[in-house]
Amino acid sequence: MGAFVCAVDVGTGSARAGILDAAGNFLGRAEHRIAMQQPEPDHAEHDSEDIWRAVCAAVRAAREKAGIAADEVAGIAFDATCSLVVRDSGGHQLSVSTGGEDRWDTVVWLDHRAIAEAEECTATGHRVLEHIGGVMSPEMQLPKLMWLKRHLPQQWAKAGYFFDLADFLSWKASGSLARSQCTLTCKWTYLAHETPGWQADFLERVGLDDLLERGALPQKASPVGTDLGPLLPEAAAALGLSTACRVGVGLIDAYAGALGVLGGFVGDLAGIDRHLALIAGTSSCAMALSLQPRSFPGGWGPYFGVALPDCWMNEGGQSATGALLDHIIRWHGAGGEPDAAAHRRIAERIAALRAQEGTSFATRLHVLPDFHGNRSPLADPHAVGVISGLTLDASFDSLCRVYWRTAVGIALGVRHIVDALNASGYAIDTLHVTGGHTKNPLLMELYADATGCMVIEPVSDEAVLLGTGMVAAHAAGLYPSLAAACAGMQQPGREHRPDPAARAGYERDYRIFLEMHRQRRALELM
């Protein structure tokens, strides 16, 4: 048996791969861009074959960097965004695009074309809604499938397979039609804690009574890390691995990140509800684990067994965070292209301005960061962003002030989620932050100071790949259970403590933040 595993993470813009040893150390990593088109407002689409090619290129490059042979990789697992892949009855690409081009066969997770269908699901009042905060999100799969059946009926008639993206990649790799307990439970209204898990009356009420047959979906989901068998010969050749490599049931990317940072607490499950995983990049997901099912308004879950077995998971989130900061740069007259250099230049200028002006810096500016709706805790996809306190100043310093206060608004949004979770029985006092935001010093400071929580930053900053590596290690037989893999592969982190001197200012900001939510709602009701 090989001594290494391969973890694959497919995000919104790229596929990444990492080679890890059995202790969770990275030997090689690589990344390859993937295509996305947005043919009209609220529509976003991927090409699943482009994604597979990117995955293969990343895996081959990561193994080459690791300097190991193909037959030394014992297992592979995939995490991905909760995007929806549609194939015809022959397994070929089938368009989900109004343009009709077959290559665009995947509805991206952030696509909001199905807002009306999501509202129809919510209007049923069905008990499946109790596990998604009472409100169906257009980012879940059933509204998207309802939209497909209603608006592209000719495509629905041709469909033979529906996959969450992680399950599609497992199918391409192994040929297995198994679906992950993580994907089905979190995004398809499957209730993993019940038998049967599918609620036929709900599917019938939303016009998807033929879903399982049409999409080749199983009656029962497979636990994360289940061994699906070896790589298919053609997949092994494309990935640059061997047919001795086992394929594990994967999971959604944010849940892999949660596993990577919270899995190490398997030895202290009684205290795991003090910890929140914040997987923060283009958007942000806030993930909390507990031994008991807990619901919170505007949050998703409780979901059973979607990361650690026998634990319940709650998920909150912000639909645009890193993407919002990019937008602010593009939108402002002194901005431009929001590349890493632009963010760095703005952060440096903010540091200088704060040094000059102290705690009075930009305090009259306030930002509600709901430019792409409010996922949690309000569960309002119609929510809009608000900026209060603008002047005629269009200078670079003006951009820096708006950027800083947007970052403050993002951090206060995390506090809003933490407060909702704690009101539902959690005792969260520690944030484990991973993802692109760890490269932004302003956000890392604010996550501690604006929430009052201890912030822990993983040393490797690869929590998502690490979590998926844990899954692969279990599937490969390197560990007897997923919990054992988590314990054996956990990595250390750096602590960021909140600054007590900043508390009063952010308490004021939070009161204003909550008042702005109330006032926005009042204006919309007029």
C-alpha cells in the first residue's frame, strides 16, 4: 500500500490538489484555473469536463512537485463547491444554459436564477425546512432543478444524471454512482438521520417526484470517507496515478475545511460546540459542530453525519465577502483591477491612515455587506447592501476608508452569525479561520476584535485540502476510521486574541449595524 494520499479541492475559480503523508504534512500542491460564464444576471455556469481536465492537471503537477511515484498514492478524495452537474442518459454533457451550448452543463453554487422556485419551496412549510433555517436558498439544488424542469423542459427530458460537483468527480474517478451523505443532506433536503432519507411528499409538492429516477440518485447516501473502490484505468491515466489508488466519498468544500480545522477535537466532542470554523474566501461559510441537534434562524442544519460521524453540523454564511472587497475596488473611481497588489496597497494605506487618525478613522462610514443577499442569519436572498456616510471625496484615501469599513461590516456579519448560534445553545468563543482571508491582515484583525472571539489561523493555511486528505486517508485504509484520520493528521495553528481597547468602538459599530438592518427593512416596507 502507498503511504501518501491526494486531496482535490474545486473552488469557484480553480481546482487545487495536494499530496499529503499520513501525518497530514503537505509534500506538493498545484492549482489550475477553471472556466465560468455568466450569460445573464444571476446565472453562472461551469463546464464539468473543463473542471475534470483542471483536476487532472493539478493532481499530476502536485505529484510531480511531491517527487513520488504514481503507485505511492494510496487514496484520493474530492471536495467541491455545491454546484449542480447535469448529464444526459448516456453520461454526456447536457446544457443548463439558456444559450444551449452543451459544455455549460453545471449550475455554479452562487447562481441565483431560482429565487422564485426557492420561495415556492419555502411556501410549502414542509418539515425539511426545519433543517435549512426555515427558508429555502436558491443556492441549494432543488430550486435549481425546479428551474431546469420549468424553463428548459427539453433538457430535463434528456437528463439521466444529477450530481453535486464532488459526487460528479468521484463518479469520473471511480464509476460509482454513490452520493455523499454530506452533499445530499446539505443541499438536496435528504434527512440523513431518518429512514427513508428522501421525503417523497416534499418532492411531489415541488414537482420533483421523478427526481431520483431522472437523476440516478440512490435511496441511501454514503458516509463521508467510504471506499468507493479503485480508480478507473482511464481516470488513473488522466490523473497520473495508479489503479491501486482508492477513491473516497467526498464532501462540500466548506465542510472539508471544517473537518480540517475542527476534526482535531474528536477527543473532546463535549467541548466542540465552543469552536466555529470560518472558511473564508470569495464567500464565507461558518460551520459549527455539536453532539445534539440545534437549529438557528437563517442557518442551515442541523445536519447529521455530514463531516464527523455521529455529530450534527450547523452552517451559516455570507454570500459575498472576498468578492465584495473586490467589488468595492472595481466600483470606486480610484480603484481598478482587484488583484493581490491592489489589496496590499490599500491595506498598507489603511494602516498609515489609522496610525494618523487613531480610533476616529472612518467612524462615520457604515456598511451593510449584503450586496449578494444575506445568507445568515436573515436568510434573505433579496437583501441589498447599504453604505452610509459617503461624501464627494473620490480619492484613493476615500477608497481606503470604504474598503476598511466594508471589512468591518463583513466581520460584524460574522458576529451576527455567532450571536445567532450562541442563542441556539452553542457557546462559541473561538474562530478557526482558513481560506483566502488569512492573507488579508485587516480581516484577521477584525475577526478577533469585532467578534470578541479568539481567532486561530492554521499554520499551513490548507485546511480544506487537509480535511479532504483526512477523508482520502480513511478511504485508503491508512486509518481505521475518519475520526482516527482526523486525530492523526491534525495540524497546529496561530492564535490571535481580541484587543480589549477596541471593544467599545466595535460594540458601537455593532449596534449601528443592527439598526441599519432594521432601517433597511423599514424602508422596503414603505
